[in-house]
Amino acid sequence: MIDVVEQIPEETYSMDDWNEALMYMSNREARYSSFTAKEEILEFLKYDVETD
């Protein structure tokens, strides 16, 4: 899934969409720029893989 997210240009989705995805995955509040939210999603996915 990390590879898929990395391929998505930030401008493909709105800032709200990126933040909503991050909030869904991490169960925490998020208000980031599209770029930062995408990076946070990637970090979350990488951490999740490392802890499994």
C-alpha cells in the first residue's frame, strides 16, 4: 500500500481528503497541508508494517 500512496500526486486529492484519510487511519485529529498529510499517511503505513 505504501507504493500506491507514494505514486499519488498530492494535488490529485484535496487537503481535506488527505486529512480525512489520515484521521481514518490513525484515529487522531489532523489539519495538515496535502503534502504533509500524505507524508504522515506514509509514516503511519511504514510504522504499521514495522510493528507487525
